[in-house]
Amino acid sequence: MDLKEIQRTLSDLPLSGIRYFKEIGSTNDEALNWLESGVQGNSLVIADSQLKGRGRLNRKWITNPYSSLAFSIIVIPSKEEINRLSLFAPLGALAVNYVLEEKYHVSPMIKWPNDILLGDKKMCGILAEACWNGEFLKGVVIGIGVNVTSASIPPENQVRFPVTCVEEHTKKRIDRLILLKNILRAFFDWRKKITKSEFLSYWQSRLAYKDEPVTVEQGEGNKVHGILKAVAPDGSLEIELEGGNRERFLIGDVRLRPLR
Ligand code: BTN
């Protein structure tokens, strides 16, 4: 990829700025700095490899050169969207899931809150971070990492959950730049529906492990077992406990595991 080619390919998308790096620490860090120093509107940071890629819960995210998509979308939420801030990471997940189904004809599922699975293995992770100035929200960074070719798959001993890549399932070569364009277009389309019931019902219908036994782990070692039931309108996860009561878990310091 190079900046000119990226700018040309993404020219009809609502982006006011694009920064491209052959190699970077983390696109989320660059995007947060950009937000701090002032950004015009929706913007994009993209890199062909990351040396300090970050995941949720302070985990490391590996981006091998030219094998993945590693990008961060900067958005300035409207007043209405500020009430739905927790839905920006799932918005990224919905966009990736939708594009893979519609354009690449594979059948992904969303592992709550925002991992994308193909055949029970993870191929995409999302890290959303907000930038505040006291009470004032400067913007949100939605960092998306997609494993595209087999070279993107880290060694087994470096991951906690089995990993796959898009090409393993499409069985044909994927153009990373076109995939990026498709994901960004879906992201801005689904963003218009973030406050609508269609958003929640799509997410619900693509939820991995629905009606299956799962373990939810909060903080250090606090585990809850139950049946995964649904996502609530605020994005929290509803688990049915033994005895039938339901408990809700907010997106945050929570890990979800299937009990298979
Ligand atoms: C996770 O699964 O824990 C989230 C992974 C998020 C990785 C992406 S890659 C682009 C952006 N830059 C980062 O440092 N992290 C996100």
C-alpha cells in the first residue's frame, strides 16, 4: 500500500484525513495523538505492520508485515451518539461481519463484545478508545485488526484463543485495500443506524454461542457460568444463571469463553 493509492481508493468515503505508515508502534496510539492535537473530522490511520499493537485488556496484538489490516478510525460522535458510546466497538464488529458475509460469502459470528470468528477461530479484534478533555469528549478511536493472509497468524503459544485468517475461508486471494474500503463503507453506513433497533437485531442474530453455556470472567478470577442469552440495548451481555435469573455484564474488563 502507499498513501496515494489509499487516498485514491478511499476518495468517495467521508474521511477528512488519512495517515499511512509502512511500520508503526500502534495505529491507535497515533490516532489518539492526532485527536489530542486536533483533527478535522472522521479520519483514518493505517499501517502495514505494527511493532506495539495493542488489544483489549492490555493484551498484545501482533500485526505481521503486509498480511493483515491494522487501522484506526477516528470519529467525533454527535450528541445522540455520545449516549451510545459503548456501541462504537461493536459498530466496528458489525461492519466487518457484514462485509465478510455480503462481499466475501463466508459466515462469521461476533464473539461478544467485538471479536469476529470464522469457524470458531478469531480473525478480527477491535479496540475502541475515547479521548476526553475533562468532561468534554474529543473523539473516539476504533482500532481494527483483521488477519487476512496465513502470514498474519501468530504462533500458537502467543495467543490465548485459536486464530484464523480471512483467506483460509475464502480460499482466494483478498485485496487488502479493497477489503479496507468495504469495511469503512459498511462502518459509516451502520453508524447511521447505531441508535436504531436494526443495529441491535443484526448484532443479536450474529452472536456467537447464543443459548450455549459460557464462562464470563471479570477482573482477576471472578468467574460466572451460565447460558448466553442476548445483548441488551446498551451493548451489555445477558447471561442466564442456574435457577433462571439473568445477569448483565457491561463491556469492559470482561472475558467471554465458550464452555465447550
Ligand atoms: C483485541 O482483540 O483485543 C483487539 C485488537 C485490536 C487490534 C487493532 S490493530 C489496529 C489498532 N491498533 C492497535 O494497536 N490495536 C488495534
